[in-house]
Amino acid sequence: MTSPRPRSNIDHSQVNSLISAAVLDDRSAMEKLARICLPRVRRTVAFSYGGGPNCEDLVQAAMIKIFTRLDSFRFEASFFIWVDRITINIVRDSFKKRKFLFFFEDVTQLKVQQKSTPARPDEEMEKFRLFERLSRHFAAISPNRRVPLVLSLYQGYTVPEIAALLDLSFDTVKMRLRRGRSDLLKRIKKDPHCADAIKELSR
């Protein structure tokens, strides 16, 4: 469960070029940009929402909001912070509503598939099982602790960055992260399939 620190390996100039082209309705640029955003959005939703049947609706809601508001993005800020803020706000709104119903047409009309080197079926199944197990463990944590924890562990944000994203104080975020880690660690210690996650959380 090591944090991927996603922003460090990304060619930001290429992403900015894709954004500029996508705003001008370049379909190829939209597809490439969606392939970059979708895994990040899906992971953030899966763990911060806590899994369940509404997850994919929330993912699609976030993707649509990202693309319909793309022309409002200001290049002096990080695109991925902007994407994460939209995604987290979608999730937090769903907590408030308690029931999330979302019907829409995909405004970009894209069928996006992540391009990657295919893993062996047994490796892919093992990853899926671990993802499901961790998602269930995260779901058992209260949302106010879960969301900062996801931003820290899976998106690589620092405490000040999380505080800015969630409009919370530094001390509040630090406290929620500490308690969230403790809650999660207590749960996954009982799960032998999450040994790597235990090592990461125990640091």
C-alpha cells in the first residue's frame, strides 16, 4: 500500500498541452487526458467512499464534472490537485446526501480503458482481491478520518496540502490522520492478506 506519489512521475507540460487541446474539443486529447485521470479518480473514490454499488456512479460524476469544467482550470495550479479536489467534493457531497442517484449522458462520449502491460490472470485476481479487502477496511473507518487518510496514503499529499484541499486546520488533519491510521491498522492486523499494508501504516 505504499503511496505512489503520483505527481512526481508525470510530464506536466504534456498534460497541460492535452488540457489546452481538450478545451478546444480535440477528441484524441480528451481520450488521453481521461486515461490519465480515470485510474486516479477511481482509486480516490473507491477508498474515500468506502466501496459499494455507488462507487462507479461517483467516478463517472467526477469525470464528467472534470471535463465540463476543464475550461475553468487555471494553469498556475496543479491539474491533479484540481482533479482531486473535484473528486473529493463529489464524495463528500454524497456523504451529506446519504443517497446518491445520478443519471446522465456522458458528455465526452468516451469509452476509456487504461493502457498498461497486461498482468497474468492470477496476478490480476490477487490485486483485485487485495483492492476489495482494503476497500472494505477503509469503509469501516468514519468518513472524516477516511478521506484525509486516502489523500495521504494513496495520493501522496502532505498534511498542509490535505488541510488546504479539505478546508481544515493543520492540527485537525494531523489528528484525523493519526486516528485514521490507528483505526485502519487495528482492522488489517487481523487480515493476513494485508501484510504489506501493515508495514506501510506502521512506519
